[in-house]
Amino acid sequence: MLKRIDQYFFVLAVFLLAPLSVLAQESANMGTVVAIIGQPILHRDGQVSVIAKGDALREGDELHTAEQTSVYLRTFDKGFIAVRPNSVLFIEKYHAGSQGSQFKLQLKSGLMRSVTGQEVQKDKDKYRLNTPVAAIGLRGTDFVVFTDDHATQVAVQKGGVVIEPFSKVCSVEMGGPCQGANSRELFASTAHMLEVIRGQTVPVQKDSSPMLQKELLNELPKDVSKEAAKDAPKVAGLGAEQTQINTADLSNARVVANSNSVIDGSLATKPGVVKPVENLPSPTPAPLPEVPVPPVVVIPAEPLPPAVIEPTIHWGRWQTLASLPATANFSDIYKEGQEVVSAGIYYVMSRDKSDVRYGPELGAVNFQMAKHDGIIVNTLSNAISATTAKESSLQINFAAQSFNTHLLLSAAGRDIPLNVKGAIESNGLFINGAVSEAQLRGIVSGKDAAEAAYVYYLPTSNNEVLSGGTYWLRRK
């Protein structure tokens, strides 16, 4: 009996002395139900029950919602998930701790919205949301997904996602995001979505569906909204609030007419005073001596030094690879007053916040490359070496809302071409088209499109990946 009591107190002491992080890790609870509409159903361990507010959810739970039924979850790491009507969400894995983090969900059907929590933000490479046709990974915090057995659609409010159809290299069983040649990224844009249709090899960007737009416009609980706004990076000019024209500024515009009339007070006549004019003979002027005119010597003006542009686009490789030191710091790229343009595996980019819009009146603009930084990575041996750009061109046609660029990259003793076409938005963001083998994301900045930059990611057929960034100045 005494032995049992000793064992009991030993276990109790271990429990009380264990760090909270360890206890949280060992706990199976992934979150708590904070609100419900209707009667959502929980499938757990072969049992079926009605979900109530305050219920704890754990790995292995499956949530079912019917018509006019929704359930709202607060995850243990202060994230938020809304499961909308006629939806099924399976919580496969959702835990963090010293033994490793894993976050894996399955949206089997229906509509859900997710604002990712603190632990997921720290370990984005451990997050995966599967649908019947595609794998979704994270680049940011607030997104919405609709799926059925035939198609999946994703739209983003803040941050971004990466999505890839299932294949041999992107299987259902894998964890973390798929980032192969067939993956595509989407950053905050209520106007656009990525769609994957069963049998389709590459996601296609389209105008967002009214259903997704409506869901993104739904107001989140106040505490969730504040956390999302605080944690999420601002992506260059893609939010709805950044695409509106400030009509107040336009209404305050004034046209000032130049007047060429000059009033000389010395010529004005005083009222009521008339002075007679005397008729005097005109004097004969004396002849002026001839003065020799010296020859005009033209001194050529010294050419002005070229204007120095203070860059408003910031980019670089954020990690040291082999013998190649990092070329950028996160603290410099993602700081206050800057909008995130791209957050890739190797390269990151931001732009100073700007309300400038680039319209069709700019026409076709050619740019000259001012800087390039690139690498080639062997995905089998992990060998890494630097690349150089032997040829470069970038043209943006603002009237046609399109761009095309060409690089000839010298890598590992051979030349590899990069040719990408795509679309540009009025806020200056441009991305590759759906049929492109390369992933490219860029931005225009400055008055009259003085600057441009992009980062690229190109898998090759030789188990290699080309990645890099470029910075361009407008040709005069």
C-alpha cells in the first residue's frame, strides 16, 4: 500500500514540475470551440456527438456541418478556423513542442477559413492542408478554401499560400507544402483565386468567386482580427483597401491657369488728370562709334552626373548556403513601412509602401538590369553554386497589362535560358502566367515606373533548381 502511495506522489510530482510547454505538447487538444451556429457534428473514435461551445478538439477529430451550420475554433496557438455550412474537416495532426511540430488538416468538402496561429507561423514548413485534389502550404496568415471532389479554390486575405495538385512528387501522405515545378503561389488578393481541377497539372489563377470574396469580407472576432493584422506581412498592394482610388484626393485637385498679363503701375494714368503733350522737334542723335564685336566662344557644358535613385525595392537571399553568404536580412526586408512582395525558399523581397498606380498611359516600358543574384541547387547532392546573368531584358506593357523577361543564366559551366511572360496589375505587382515552368513574382516602384525587381524559381530536368533575384532601372 505504501509503495502504491509513493508511486502516486512520484507521478504527481513529475506532473507538477513538468514545464507547461511539455504538457501542452503531450496534450492531444488542438483547440477549443468558441462559437457555433446550428448543430455541428463531431466524429471521434467511432462515436458521433453534437459539438457545443467550449468543447476541446483533438487530433483525429472530424467536424461535419450541415445546411446553415458553422463551427468556429480557437487553436491552442491562438489561431482561428471557421468551418462553414456543408463542410467536413478532419484534424489529422496539430501539435507543437520540443519533440517537433506537425500541422496537417484535411478539408474533405466544403468551405473553411483559417487565420494561422503563432506556432504555425514559426513552422510554416510543417503545415499542410489537403483537399481531394491538391496540397496547400502557407506563406502567411489569413486565407479561405472551397473544395469538392472535382476542384479546389483558394483566395487570400493576408499573407499567402502555395498550392500544388497531387502527383508522384506531391502525395497525400507527405507533410508540409509541396513546392515543385507545378506549384503556384497566391498572395493577398480578394480579387483573385487559384483553382485546381482534378486531372489538371498546374493551378490556374482566375478572378475570385463571389463565394470566396464574401467569406473574406466576413468580419473576424475582434481579437483574431487584431492578431492577424499584427502578425501578417503586408503584401504589396493586393488587399482590397490598397486597390481603391482615393476620390477625396481627386476632388481636391485644382487647375491653376498661368496669366501672361503684366500691369505696370508706372504706366497707369491717374483719374481726372490730363497732361498736354508738347510738340517739340526731335533731336538728331550723334553717330555712335563702331565697337568691334568679339567672337562668340561656346563653352560646352559639363554633363550632369546621372541621377542617383534611392532604391524603394529591397531584396536578397536570406540564408547562407555553402560558401555563399546571405545577401539580405529579414529585419531589413520586413520592417515597418514596407510591403512584402515575395517570401520564397531562398529569396525575399519587399517594397516601400506606395499608393502609386501604373496605368495604360505609360505604354510599353523597357528596363535595364542593374543587379542580379542567383544560385543553382542540386536537389540530390545539395551542391550549391552561384549563377550569373549573361543576357537580360525586361519589358512591361502597362497598356496591355503584360510583361515578358529573358535571362540567360550561366550555371555550372552551361547556359540555361529563363523566359517568362505574365500579367501586371495596376499596383505594380507582376507574376508568371499559368503555363510557365518558372515561378516569378515581381514589383514595379517609383514615379513613372522608375524601378522594377523580381525573384524567380525554376526547376530543371536535371534534378536542379535555379533561383535568384533581379533589380532593374527604367531605360531613358
